[in-house]
Amino acid sequence: MRRLSPTVYGVIYSVMGILFLYVAAESTMMNGLWTFPTIAFLAIATFDIGTAIRLFFTAYVIKQAKKKK
């Protein structure tokens, strides 16, 4: 099985982060701002977006390393 590139995983994590942000915003409208589900959704979204940024940076570093060789 072929491995996917870090860029593909970065896009997947970005989409998941955006979806969790949307769910958190909807949860805020229903339950209020400082409820457990809202904070949990925001924490997961933060993790996903942070992971996506790291994966995009990793793909950039790999591309630069291949260019030097």
C-alpha cells in the first residue's frame, strides 16, 4: 500500500479542524460559550489545525531537501 504525502494528510487535518470549528460554533449557539462540548470541540479543532500546519511544514522541508540533492 502506498503512503500518502504529508500534504494530503495536512489537507485532511485542515478539513477536520474546520468541521470541528463549525460544530463548536453551532454548539455555542445551542448551549452557551463555556460548556464542556464547546471547549472539547475547540480543543480538537486546535489539535487538528496545529497538526495540519506541522504537516505542511514537513512537506516543505522534504521538498527543499530533495531539491538540494
